[in-house]
Amino acid sequence: MISEQMSTHISAQINREFFSSYFYLALSAQAERADLKGTAAWFLAKHGEEMTHALKMYHYLIDQDAPVQLHEISNPPAENHSVMAMFESTLAHEREVTSAINDLVDLALSEKDHATNIFLQWFVTEQIEEEATVKDILGRLRLFGDQGQALLLIDNELAAAAKTMGQAATADADATSA
């Protein structure tokens, strides 16, 4: 049985995941306005991933017969003016999410809630991958720049990555709803 405290904290994380989805949707719109279709597609795929993460947690609480507490979602931050700034804010955001997931794991461990601890390990692994991916993109942006041909190359790579992410998100969503 999941504790009321754990349920409340997971509900707060659901809200963070919905905010993350909103955050990436805003970045996708900014990239679209800059005619960066691949970057926009990548951020839109991230939007879908974050929705899937929120729903995984939602279903976990439902499966645990715990209440789901949904809260207002804050506005995403103001526009970034370069692709570099978009990905720097993305890395900062993912690090905040990692910290929040780690706090949930710490709570699960302190409560000896083994089921929730096991459930959260998927998110721990996911955050390692999320941060590594964004650091890789930032590394290329810093190396090659976020202008001209270098930006076109990176934008094309992000378009290809978005297709893969979209396929994975669809599979995750199907598994979550089953």
C-alpha cells in the first residue's frame, strides 16, 4: 500500500511531467517560428514523451488505489532566442526533473516502499538518458555553432531523432494504456 505522502509527491511529479510537456510544446512552437522543422519535431516528440511519463505515474497511482491530485500547470518560461539557448534551458530543466525523481526515490527508500522504488527506477534510467542526449546536442552546437550549415545539419539530425522518439513514445503509450 502506498502512503498518502508518497501519493501526494507522485501527484506533484505528475504535475511536473505535464509542465515538462508544456515546456517542450512551447519550445517546439519557437522552433517552428524559426523555420527549424527538425528541432520543432524533436521538441514535439519530447512533448509526447513527457505526457507518457505523466500517464505512467497516473496509472501507477490508480493501480495502487491512491488518489491522483492534479494541479494547475504553470506557464513555460519566456522564449529563447537561439537554438543554443533552447537546449541550455532544456538541460537545466532536465536536471531539475532528475532532482525531483531522485527525491521521490529517497522518499520511497525512507518509507521502505519497495514497489514504488522499483517503479521509479525506470524514471531514474530515463533521466540519465535524457540528460546525456541533451548534453550531446549541446556539445555539437558548441562545436559547430547554431548558425548556417551547422545548424541545418543539426536540425536534420534532430528530425531523424524525432521520428525514432515518436515511434518509441507510441510503443510506451500503448504499453501504459494496456
